[in-house]
Amino acid sequence: MRPVIELENLEVVLGTRTILKGLHGSLRGRAIGLLGPNGAGKSTLINTLLGFHAPSSGTARLFGRDIRTDIQSLRRLIGYMPENDSFIGDMSGVRFVRYMAELAGLPPNEAMERAHEAFFYVGLGEARYRDLNGYSLGMKQLAKLAQAIAHGPKLLFLDEPTNGLDPPARARMINLIREIRGTEDMHIVLSSHLLRDVEECCDEVLILKDGCIAALSNLEEERKTNKKFLELETAGADPAFTTTLEQLACECASFGNGKLRLILPEGIRIQQIYAAAAENGVQIRRMNYRRDSLEDIFLKAMQPAVGAAANGSL
Amino acid sequence: MAHATDRLIVFENVSKFYGDVLGVNRINLTIGPGVTSLVGPNGSGKTTLMNLMTGLIWPTKGYCRVLGLTAHDPERFFRVVGYCTQFDSFAKGLTGREFIYDSLRLYGLNAQEATVRTNESLERVNMMDAADRKVAAYSKGMRQRVRLAQSISHHPKVLVLDEPLNGLDPMARAESMALFSALGKEGLHVVISSHILHEVDRISDQVILLNSGYVVAEGQIHGVRDEVKEHPMQIMVRCSNPGLLAAKLFAQDHIVEAKIHDDRKGLLARTRDADRFYSLLHQIVLEGELEIDAVAPADDDVNSVYRYLIGSEGATV
Amino acid sequence: MAVYKRNYKPYSGELTANWTRFLILPRYSLAKIFDSKLLVGFLVVCLIPFLVSATLIYLSGNPAVRTLLGMQGANFIGINNTFFYYLLRFQSSLAFLITAWIGPGLVSPDLTNNALPLYLCRPFSRTEYVLGKISVLFFLLSLITWIPDIFLFLLQAELEGNGWLIANLPIARAIVLGSLLWITVISLLALALSAWVKWRIAASGLMFAIFFVAAGFGEAFNAVLRTYWGHTINLVYVMNLIWADLFGVPMNISINRRMMDDPRTMTLPLGFAWLVLIGVCGVCLLLLNRRLQAKEVIR
């Protein structure tokens, strides 16, 4: 599959500081998560790809086209949902989204139709006719998403889309993102501090640290189940249980509250674990093999690299 | 002799109206030491409750006492309470350090003590390096940390935090949660309001659910979950032969529903008695007819309780 | 029978031409402006000078009508460069009022809530943005300055006949150029203020200040230092000077009529007046350039 975003030694200097230090890599995922500590350069990367900052050296390509030369025509294919409040207060929701769609090049009639479609899609009903000034935070987020998709872009930049949303609204936003991701020919770049959001939506992850790439991984491949590690939550666990397990040649670590982590030897079966539990009058309430989660990938990436190249690409 | 209420935050029949608009209505709550999470949709009254707790507003009716004190006694009250709001505003031109130092001086500390405490709280939130830059130049996460530092700098006994993790990167989130947990163990009353339920779930001792100005539920999360009897416990089992498992489950009277996963490699069971379910599962595994891969309760957390009790109201407008 | 599910679909239909994009801005702004009954009323009032002038021109060209109305004497108001000069001066103050009213509301709503990144992440440049906004003012102000004035010019030419048109072409040129100059200066000023001052009333007040308070200071400067360079910051004076030159009318020195022999009755050099206007426009463009950025970088 052709890469969506290609970074070619991208360097960006703002003022006197070098924010992005020669990023190099290519991203192909349907939904690409962008993670990193504060100050790592996530916003700067997004702003550069949008054409707000000019690279000081190197370049980047979107859909194979160079952002240094083609950015104006590329913008037609891009949708952007900023992190901060971004709207025109004295316009109604529909008017605003229509306006933005026309500015992206849609003829007025099409813009009107797609604006309403976008509102229907994100789930804003009657409120679309009210002035944006009176919108609640959740509604503003949905309006921001509506303006980002109304002109039918192929690449969506979502910056903290679930910011400030209460749990049901957050769940809906995540579902929306997954639906959009499922559309053919659509790509999303999701920048978020919430690892869980990224984990639920993204299939590829770019982790930045100090302006360099700390990790670039395909989540599907990384999320391998590791059959060696087993996590248990029990009721009634006591040292006797641990002893029994160790007699089965398992390594056992106890975390209090009945939580246990086991390293299983070769050839052992779950049935034996349950037998051990029955022997000791312990009830197993949760049991699963350990999977490398995004949190592990992230923490690993944050550790100081020992002799790693500045690019840190795969 | 210290009264029991001297260690509690008490709301006694509290109502707050802003003209016609409802803030909270007939709240009765007792909050003890440790970490309490305040959960609810936007507009449910969380901010009102927090403003009442920190003495910024008076209740229209009823009493609110924090450790036996009210804002009628500002000298003592405001020393005891620390508030980290969700609003991202600062006086212009201040550096992070100045912001905390100035507020400490307002508490009456002398210059030396204020400096010591400023440094201490900046250390605790990892902002020592950036403390002398202007707040206007900070990123969102840095501003959040400075606000946090300010709220703990005067060593309050009650710490009220409104969306304290907003804008923080994953590591800062983990560090802050560890900090709140530690403060809770030190005996502070830490009240956290957050929308990221799985995070607060991990460190909270108590949870308070609000909706439309009323308290919908409060207490320990497992206890609350147990009380929601209209929604039987959901437990997920991944196994090789879900059909067989389902057949065995349906023979039991406490099983309400079994739904097989799309990939036919597991099922989701609903039971009125989790205990008996687990015992049954044990038995089945020991009999050797089934290989199971994973077992997990699917809705024993704040997220699910929220969904059941509050649902998706305040949603599509 | 079918069940329809509405999913997101990218857009692959036709697009509008790139160069017409900036016109989207005035279309929306004007729609909003014409919603305000007060403003529309004021615009109509601004056309009264046009009506009055048209009547005067008609009367001037028709002695028979004058006699009918009982007006004595062969002398009536002369429709010449002086006439159009004073007409433009009057209309320009109305234009100023309109700009002070509408101008501050053009750019500030976009900046108040950070909408500019949304403009600029589309195939839309800052230049197009400024062009779009300024064209709102150009359109409205032209409606009340040179467009009606050219009509009057043509009306007079029609009534006079006999090559009056050719002989007085310089007046037409003065009307158009003078109006456009004034429109450019106050529009740019209004946009720059709108971009820098958040509160609309403050921005309007600032516009008045720049013209009238500065004029006051200029005069005080002149009085104290016994010179005429104070006129540099008096934009009204500067504009009058240029118009007087364009129309070929002697500079009205009624401002300081009392001091006929005073060096202050000497006027500012014309070239210098042009420099002042160009300078003001340049400063405004610089201010706009500084403020209209997608992302501000704070040190």
C-alpha cells in the first residue's frame, strides 16, 4: 500500500529552537496515532504537514506529493480538527460548516448538502441552527469534526478529539473515528495523550520524543499475545496457593488484592492452574495472557535510547 | 475531642440554584479521607459541588462543612482547602514560579518559607526546569502542572481537582495519578473530577456519580456495582467451544444471557450471581471438556456503572 | 426494499475555480451586513447627497425649471470640479462612519475564537483572506462614493452636451482615484485595527481617535512650534490636500483662516502627503501580516 505520509529528513526550526530534528520514515496505516510527551514536537509536526510552518531542511510527502511545492493543492484533500477552540462565534453551526466547505473548493450547493450530511453523521441535530457561541464543549467538538469532514478530505488530522468530552460523548467520538477509518481511501492521523483512545482507533503508531522519532510501529503486529505470561485476579489467594503454583514450576509475583502474575513453564496447561486453585480454595475471577499493550510500547520508547541514531526509525 | 465530622466533608441537604438554573438539588454526601472520584456528564453539577466545597459559592439551602469548617471562617477554611480548577487562565506576565510564590505570600507566609514551599511543589510536579519561563510560553500540560503545584503548595488537607489530567502526556498522567494516590494515602481528602473513567477507577477509593444535579450513586465502586441489580454482571470467557459452554451455562438458574462472540471463539455471559458463575467455570475447566483462554468481568468498573445509571443522556442535541 | 445506511464518503465532485475563492468572504459578510436594518437604513441615508446633487445638477442644467420654481437670477451653482470636490469630501466622511461601524467586525470574529487556522488549512492564502475582507468595504464604500458620483458626472455631461465630457475628463479621473485612495486607506486601517483590537467598540473608537485626536495633536504641534509639519499626522488634512490637487481646486485654508500671513498657512508638500498615505497603508499591511498567522510562536 502506498504510504500516506513520508518524512524525508524533515527538520523544522521555530525561532531559535530546532523542534523537529531530521524525521525520517513512512506511514501507511489507515489510522495513525501520534504520541509523545509534551514538547516532543507533535503539534509542530502536524502544523508543518498542514503547511503552517516551512521546513528548514528536508521535506515531507503526503500521498506522494511534496509539501514544499504542492501544499496548496494538497490542502484540498486534508481535514483538520484543531485541539483548541476554533470557530466563528456569530455564525450558526450549519452556516459555519458550509462556509468552511466552500472555502475548501466545494460549489455552494454541494457545500450546503455536505454540511448537513456532516452534521447528521456526527450526531448534531437541531443544534446546528444555533449560534456557535451558545454551544457546549461537546457540541463544539462535534462541530469541529463536522467542518473537518464536510469537504470530503482523504486525510484527517485530529488533534485531541475527545478533549473535554464526557464518557458517552467520548465513546461516540471513538466510534465515529472508527467508522471513518473504515471508509475506503480514508486516512486519519490521531494525536492524543490518551493511550486508550489511540489503542482503540489506530493501527499504526508514531511516537516522538525531543523532536526525534522514538518509535514507529504497526500495532497489529506488536500486539502479539505472549503465551508465557499469565495474569490472574483471585478471591481468597494466600501464600499456600503461591507455593502450589511454584511447585508446578511457575514463577509467581503477587501484587496484593489477589492479583498475581505468572511466568509459565513449557507444556503447562490452564487446567493445572485451575486445579491448583481448587486445591487451595481459591476462586479465579480473571485470567488472561499478557499482551504487549500500547502502554508497554510507549514506555519502552520513552526510555533513554542507548546509542540509538537520531532518526530512530525502524 | 475531635468530632467525627472534623475528618469529613459533609453536604447536608444542599441545593444550589443560579437564578432559575439548577446547579445541584438536595445533595446529601459524606466524603472521607482518601481519593474520591466525582463523575458525571457535563452540566451535572460537578463544578457546582466543587465550588461549594472550596467555599467559592454559598449553597442556596443546606450546609456544607469541610472538616468542620465553613467559608464563614475564611482564615482557617481557605488554608485547609486547595483547588485546581479546569480553567486555564493566568495573570499576564507571570512566570510559573512567581505564580506559586505570590499565592503563597497571600496565605501569609514570609518570603523564605514561601520560596521553600514553592520549590517543593515545583519539584513534586516536575516543573523546576521551566519554572522561570513565562506562563504564556508554556504548553497546555505545563500550565496544568503549574496549577496543580499551586493547589498543593500550601499543604491543604482537602484537595479538589477539576479535570487535573487535561493536556498531560501519558507519563505525566501516570505521575500525577501516583501523586494523587500518595496524597490520598497520606490522609488528605482528594476529590478528583474526570471524564477519563478508567484512570480514576484505578486509584479511587470512593466514587460519586452525578447526573442533572442529583447524586445518582456513591460509595466503593464494587459495592455500587453490586447494587445495580437491574443489570446482571457481565463476564467474558474466551474458549475453544463456546457453544458447549453456553449449553452448560443455560442449565444454571442464575444465568440470564449468553452471547457468543462474532469470531465464535468466546462468549459474553450475564449472571445474577458472579460467585456461582466462577465456581461453575472452575468445575468445567477441571472436568477437562473445555480449554479456556481468558476470563474477565466485563462491566465491573466505573465506565459500566456510568453507562447503566446515567446512560448517554446529555448526548445528541 | 432497502435499508440505507449513511456513511462518510470522500468528495470527488467538481471544485470551484481557485481565483474566485476570495469572493466567498464578501458574499457571507455582506449577507450578514445586509441583515442589519440599521445599517441598510444608514446606507440609504448615505445616498441622500447623491439625490440632492442630482437635483442640483438638473436644476443647473435647466433654467426653464428654475424660472418655474421662482428662482431668480441666471447664476446658479456651477457644476464644476469644485462641486465634485466638495461632494466627495462630504461622502468620504459618511464612508468613514460606515467603515468605523463595519470594519472592526470583519476580522476580529475570526481571531477571537481562533478560526484562522481553519481558513489556512484549506487551499486559501492570507492574501486571499485580506482581499476578501477588504472587498467588503470596497464594495460598500464604492456604492456611496465614486459609483453615484460617476453617474452624476454622466448626468451633467448629458445635460451640458457639447463636449463637456471630454473637456472635464480630469474630474472623472479625480473622482475615481480620489475615492479609491480614501477607500484603500480607511479600509486597511479598519482591518488592521480589527485584527489587533479584540473589542469592536474599542476598535471603532480607535479609528475615530486616529483621525480626530491625531488631527488635534497635529494642530497643537503646529501652533506650538509655529510650523506646518504637524499636518503629517492629520490624515484628513493630507487627504484633502491630495484631493484638492486631483480636482485642481485651491487648497482650502479655512482651517487657519485667521492667520493669513502665518507660515502655517503654507501647505505640506504634495509629494510628502502621498508619502504619508503610502506609509499608513504600508504600516497597516505590516500589522496585518504580523497578526494573521496560523500559528503564533511564543518564545
